[in-house]
Amino acid sequence: MSKILVTGGCGYIGSHTLVDLIDNGFDVISIDNLINSSADILEGVKAITGKTVQNYPVDLCDKAATQAVFRAHPDIAGVIHFAALKYVGESVEKPLLYFRNNLDSLLNVLECMVEFGVKNIIFSSSCSVYGNATELPVTESTPFQTAESPYARTKQMGEQILEDVCFQEKGLNAVILRYFNPGGAHESTLIGEAATAATNLVPVITETAAGKRASMTVFGADYPTRDGSCVRDYIHVMDLANAHTKAVQYLLADHQEKNCEVYNLGIGEGVTVLEAIYAFEAVSGVKLNYEIGPRRAGDVVAIYANNNLATSRLGWHAKRGITDIMRTAWAWQQKRK
Ligand code: UDP
């Protein structure tokens, strides 16, 4: 049973990935400093899988404390590095915090991997690295445009760091996963997105429907799209989680030739904001109180993925669509009332 170190294991995508890894026979440990998450979610992971996951509440910017975890687990076969600050708006206000945190933590993880001989890393990147893409759907070789935020720049830089380190450190393998727009929750509703003051579309919709917000705003309906609202590629969090398991299996299969590879993780379908709202209303039976408002600064008009590489090389297939995302996100929201 291979042991995987998951950084950010108490976060939204991290916790769902713990479940998928355990379901697929992996042994897991987590490092999460709990500044934007709670270890309570591991109770949900335990209720689903029957397994207790050990979390080290360590700040990855603390090199000595990070080394101590690697030292205590000489059998780590790979690292999935989720842990990072992720709020676009906050990153504009506090760029130094974002660069210091997201880059220092990555450098410490990589230095520990080199020091302790861990060969495989999966890195959480984002479709925000493409900026306002020059072509749609975007493929992994669509060139980066100017990133819209310091957050997105930390992901661009993180990718470049991995590329350079993998080039130099022969035997170190990286898979970089560019997430599109994750949403939804585990079918059990024992875990889900524990966001407070959410700004992402799916939790904003479910919180509005639950009455936690009086109304919500569609940020712009005058874009050059089929109904005027922005287009995104929404991916169910359990499909996203499973892509990490597939990537781990890919990296651990010793017949593969790899070094530093990049994969888009979207389902390949563009959905407008209004279509997402209609999908929610259809699956929940709740009429949503929304208004059309001005555009939000920093939003790209449209982005969705070409995911051929992830399906052909990793053998990954998204099984769920926007309806499943809304259904499970709504079930999770109702449970949290
Ligand atoms: N959006 C919206 N109202 C909201 C939140 C989001 O209209 O209250 C739109 C946003 O402008 C974007 C899409 O929903 O077009 C997805 O936004 P989100 O913040 O979820 O993810 P992003 O694509 O910005 O990473």
C-alpha cells in the first residue's frame, strides 16, 4: 500500500481526494495548518472510508517542521501539494503574503523531497494561468497570457519552478494539474465545500437558495457569449479528486517516461453563469433570487478545457456534469443549515 502525503488535506479538494485515494487502496497522511480549513472534515472522511487520517498541523513555510514530517515517514511514495492560499481578491490586496506563502511552501516541499528521496509530486495549478486565452477550448500548450491576479501568478511561477527543478533533479517526476471550476460535494454529504463568505459561483448559488443571502448578482450579461454571461468549465469535485488518484497511479507506474507533465482538468464543456443558475433551479426546484449586475474586475470572458491529454494518458474520465454538481452542492448546503 503506497503512502501519499497530501498537503492541504483538510481543504475542499484535498479532503475529497483523501477519500478517493483511500477508496483506491492508498495509505494517506495530511499536512494542513488549518488556517482556512478545519480538521473536523477528517471525521467526515473517516465516516465515508472507515479510515482515520493523521493530519500534521504544520505550516509548510516552516522548513524544520516540514522536514520532521518527512523524517517521520521515510516511506512516502509521492506528494500531492494542494496547500496554498487561493483567494483571488485577497491576493490583489496582499500580494506579498501570497508570493511568500505559495512559493515558500512549494520550495520547502521540493527541498524536502530531494533531501528525503521522494520522487513524485502532483501540483495544484489552475486554469487562471491561461489568463484571457487566445484559443478555446484551451489545450495544455495554449500560451499563458498576463495573469489576472497575484494568485494566478503564484501558480504560473509554481509551474515554472517545477519544470526547472525536474529538469535538474533527474528522477523527480511532476504532474501539474490545471483545475477548471470545481463544485459539488461527495454523494454522502459527509464532506463538502466548507467555505465561509464564499465568492465562487456554486456556493453563492446554494447559499442564496438556502436564504443565507437575500439575493445574488450575475456579474455581467453583456459579454460576447450566447446569453451574455461568462462561460466556465465546471468540474465535479469527485471527478477532480479521482484525477489525482489517476495521476498518482501514473507516476508510480515505473514503465512510464515522464518528468514534468501538465494536464487540464475540466470536462470540456462551457457553461454560462445563467445556464448554471437554470441547472440549479431545475435540480433543486428552488427559484433563485438573482439580478444582473456589472462585470466583476479580473473575470475572463470564457474558458473551457480540451481534456484529451488527461483522458488519453491518465485514463481519467469525468463522470458528472453541471446537474450533479448542483444536486450534490445543494444537498451539502441543506445539511449545513
Ligand atoms: N459569478 C457571478 N456571481 C457570483 C459569483 C460568480 O456571476 O456571485 C460568475 C463569475 O463572474 C464567473 C463565474 O461566475 O463568470 C465563475 O466565477 P467563480 O468565482 O466561481 O470562479 P472563477 O472562474 O472566477 O475562478
